[in-house]
Amino acid sequence: MSGHLSITGLAAGYRGKSVVEQFTLAPIAPGEVVALLGPNAAGKTTVLRSLAGLHKASGSVKLGKQELMHLPLADHAAYVTYMPQALPDRVGLTVLEAVMSALRASIPAGMGPDDLLVAALDVIERVGITHLAARELGQLSGGQRQLASLAQALVRRPTVLLLDEPISALDLHFQLKVMKLVREVAAQSGMIVIMVLHDLTIAARWSDRIVLLSGGKVEVEGSPAEALTAERLAQVYKVCAAVSEGEHGLQIAIHDVL
């Protein structure tokens, strides 16, 4: 399915307490990468889980003309793939087995066993973890599990990919590698990517659009230059920051707290 992703009036909470209120974005185009930013408890993960159909929410989430909010979870997962921040560490599958299992869950018509293996190995190679293909997930470090989880998400070729802090456990090399790969896949396939990030400079460099959340509400939505101003960072994060344009996008330096 192709088409814009339209999110209107999304609201969700826990145990009777509102966490996200009236979350509405301008339609997200195929191939667009959107970063959700904000302080802790701003509602970022709740938004992702609600969009993934894993948390009860109200409002409208449409992909093209298809309303996703009331689909059964299996049908919802055919369009949307969610990579959580917290990953299981006691799993007996190898990386290759886990990626192939993810692919089987959304197997394209006409793919035989050999095609499955080739597709799984191709994604593993693109993520940069071929050397881990035969290792069990439970034997991997947190960062390695994060890369394996990304491979599982990408191999399904979803229309919408939701990533919750996909680089939080990675070293600098793999942070940049993952961000480059996500951008390339989005551009090549038209996949819509919505990701939660904490690093403001990385978000500014690799995202088309920034959404700043605070207290479960959208404070600002726009291009990195529009959203990540010193005034907005002071308002949302309560910090004194200097923002300048560099060779690879915005450069953000945090000087002090307010």
C-alpha cells in the first residue's frame, strides 16, 4: 500500500491517566523520515506504540485511505513494523534464524526457501552484522541485539517503520551507519520512518521533519531548522543552547540548564 500517513487527534494514556493528547501531524509522505524528540515522559514511546497498534488509543491513523486504528493486530502489522527500545536478551534463535522468521511473518508471494535466505542475508549484510549471523541473540551485547532487531524490522519491508531509540546502545560508527541505512531504505523504497531519538544533532542531520513533544502534546513540527531553535530548546528542554548551520546540518551545543 502506498500513500501518505495521516495522524489526527491521537490520544492515549495508562490507568486512566492521559499521556498523549490530540497528537496531530501534517500528512507524512512516502520516503519521509520524521524524528520524535522531547524530554523523558513526553509521550514519545506511547505515540509509537499507539501507531503500531500495541497500545489502546483514540483518534485516526490513516495510510492512504486505509484506517489503521481498528484493524486486527495481524492486519495492522502488515503495514506497520515497530522496533522497541527494550529488546529480549534470552532468545535461542540465531541472528539469521530471527531475521528469516521475521521475513516469513510477512512473506511476499512467490518467495521460495532460497529466496528467503538470500533476502535475509542481504539485509544482515546491509546492517553490517554478517559476522553475527550464526550467533544466538541471547549471546549478543545490547548494541548487537539492537542491530539484529533493526535487521528483523527492515527485512519485512513495511510501509511504515517505527523505531524507538534505534541507536541508543550503539557506538559512533554504527550510529552513523544505521542512520545512513535508514535514510537510504526510506528513499529507495518509499518507506515512511518515524523514530524516537535523543541526540538532537543526529536527528537534525538525518530527518526531514522534527516533532518536538512536551507533556504529551506537539510543541512544534517542522524542518530541523524550524523546530530546533535555541528558543524552542529552552522552552521544551529547559536548557541554554547555541544552534548554528554546519557542513552536515545543524550543530547544537548545550551550554547550561535554565
